[in-house]
Amino acid sequence: MRTRGGSSTETPSSHRMSSAQSLEDKLKALQSHFTWELQPRRPNFKCELNILQDIGSDEGNVWLGHVYNLQGFIQYQLGSSEDALNLFNRAAETFQRQKNADEGPWLMVNFGNLAWLHHHLGEDEKSEDYLSKVDGLMRKYPPGLERHPEVLAEKAWTLMMFDKEKKQQAAELFQRAIRMQPDTVEWQSSCAILSAESFTKCQSILEPEVFERLRSAKERDPGNLYVAALYLEAKATNGEQIQDEARELARKVLERPPSSYNGIRPLLRMYRNKISKDEAVEIAEKALEKHPDSRYFKKSAAICHKKRIRNQDRQEPKPPRSVINRAISLWEEMIADYDDSSFKQQITLADLYEEVDKEKAHQIYKELLLREDLDPEEKQRLYNSYAKHLFFVRNDSRKSIEYHMRAAEIQVESPHRQHSITELEKTVRNNRNPELFEEITKLLTSLTIQPQNQ
């Protein structure tokens, strides 16, 4: 609006809009979980929350404040602003207690989260208060050319936990933080874990640089049993004998409180792959015996039993029915504890039931086939698994081929699709199913795969 003298005036509503836009711009400039464009690495935010809850709340965990910050962000995404606020406040209290100080640059992300949350709640005055607190920290602790190393490290840890597509970025952020503050042991350990896990999971020999980083982290951080387990796993992959060290490490891990951070996950993986699946089961059961209410230890034991049963050597005798029943019981309890009815868990349950109750296994598959919430990749995996079930358990080769065709038709590249295509090619090549020969050939041709009929 213009006055007679030509000067412009703002209406109250336009002033409010301008003020709100100014606040939004300030919020977008913050380093915060709300500005990091986080994408969950698992199917949904609830799964991520379960992962964080399994870390536990042991005060000895130097990442506990970061855990609460990320949990608060996830609770907001799940629609629970009250829980988010409580967790952000708990994060601040944890940082202050662990740092033994009321303020520091390690609170910047937390204050940024609180500024965003109060803005989303329509409490812009409180949001402005937290923006002022961030400004105060910036003045008191100027970052120089880089962001504060504490901010870099929190973002690195968050990406490592939350976003599988950004692990390289997480590693780079850790390295930048370490260059600025080289004596922070937990950053070095987390960077080593991030570098090593992709190698140890696929059981490939670590590059010398990565192996050295892991060895150095173990020496700097002797109380970190997660790093110790990864280091032993790397040594075993490199051909070294580690049985005695592994048993001593298992003893130490069993003395720790239940947590996905206490080293039990890489320890059990190492036992399954490098020493003995039976010993892995024994360790997992001992952990569960000491902490029967720990859902994470229950999950660990369920996985060990499943791996022992489903990945056994063909020359080994089939495990006793009691062992298989124990695996099924643990798997069902785990699904209930995590409220996880995901198709992957249900497929595993069906696989276990195939060993003792084929009809129950078939019923699980029939229920899965009725679900309407599966994405194309999940449907593809389900069709491929059901095709194998039909062939090996139900002796229904015709219907098995039909489901392999359904899996192959879904345009998502995966091992499951490739397996189904391979089975279809075998069927054509060996002329195993004349009734479907023409239909299979037509499908393979449409997929630009040249069928080879002999």
C-alpha cells in the first residue's frame, strides 16, 4: 500500500507473512536433522526407531545424545510431536551431563531441532528463542572456515545410522571432523567401523588402509568391543587364526548390558562365518539367558538359529525337531516384540516352518500373497520365494514356473529376478514343461532374453 506522499506501508498481514518467511529462511540455514534431507535406509521410520531403541540408554554410550536427537526427529516424522520434544530435551540434558558443561557447540544441532519443532507446532516465539541460542553459540564458538567438528560428527553419525545411500558422505564428514579435532576417539572408531563393515559383511579382504584404520581404532579405543569384533573378523578373513581371541572377546561381550553397540552383532557374524555356527548359537543363547527380556538378544539368537538351519552343509544331518522348533519360537517372539509383520520376516518364518510343518508354511505364503501393501521389489521377492516353495515343498512345478514368470515380469533388477529368469531359461532349454513352453519363450523374448532351446 502507498501513502499520498509515495511511501509504502505494510499491512499487518503482509508483515506477518514477511516475518514468517524470514523465520523459514533462518531455519533452513540451520544444521539440523530437519535440513539434512534424511531418507530412511529401511522400509519406514518405525524400523529406524527400532534400530535406535536397540542401542539402549547406557550412560557409557558416548553417542547417547545423538541417539535421542535422531529418535526425536523420527518421532516427529511419525506424528508424535510430544515424544519428539521430550527426546530433544533429553538429548540436551545428556550432552550437558556427558560434557559436564551447560553449553558448547555440541548443542547446535539440538537447538536447531528444537527451533524447527516449535515452528512446526506454531510456536514461533519459542522457535526464535532457539535460533537466538544457536546465534549465541556461533558467536561464542566461531567455526572458522569449516563447520564445527561436533556438528560434522553428528551429521556423519546420523547418515551412517540412517541413510545407506550416504555412507561415503558420512565417512568424509567424519574425516573432516577428525582433522579438526584428532583426539576424539569415538569419531576415529566410528570412521573405522564405517570403512570396515562393507568389507566384513561380504567377507572380502580389507584394503590395507582400511585394515590399518581398524587396527589403530582398536588400540585407541580398547573398550569398544564393536571395533574389537570387526578387527577380529578382518583378521580371520585375512587367514589368521583368531579362535582364542574370539572366545575371550565373547566373554567380555557377555558381561556388557544388552545393546546393539556392545559388539554382539559382529561377534556372532564372525562366529557363524569363521568359527562355528553351533558356537554362535551357544553364545547367543547365553546372552539371552542372562537378559531374557532383551528383544535385541532374542533377535540375535533367532538369526543364529535360522542361519544354522537354513545354511547348513548338505552333508550335515538335519537338526533335531526341537532345534527347529526353538528357532521358530524365537522368530515368532521377535516378530511380536518388534511389531514387525514385514514380508521378509514372514518369508523367513515360512522357510523355517517348511522343516517341520509344510502346511503352516504354505498358509503363511497364501496370506502374504493377499497383501496389498507390498511394493514391486517386495512382490518380486515374494513370487520368487513362493516359486521355490511350490517346486521343492509342494512338488508343483507348473505353478512354480508361473510364479517365476510373475517375478521376472517385474522390472526391478535383483538377484531374485535373475534367479527366476535363470529357472525359466532352464525350463525352455530342457523342455521341462511343454504346456508353458510357448508362454515362457514369449516372456523371455519380451525381456530381450534370447531363449536357448536344445
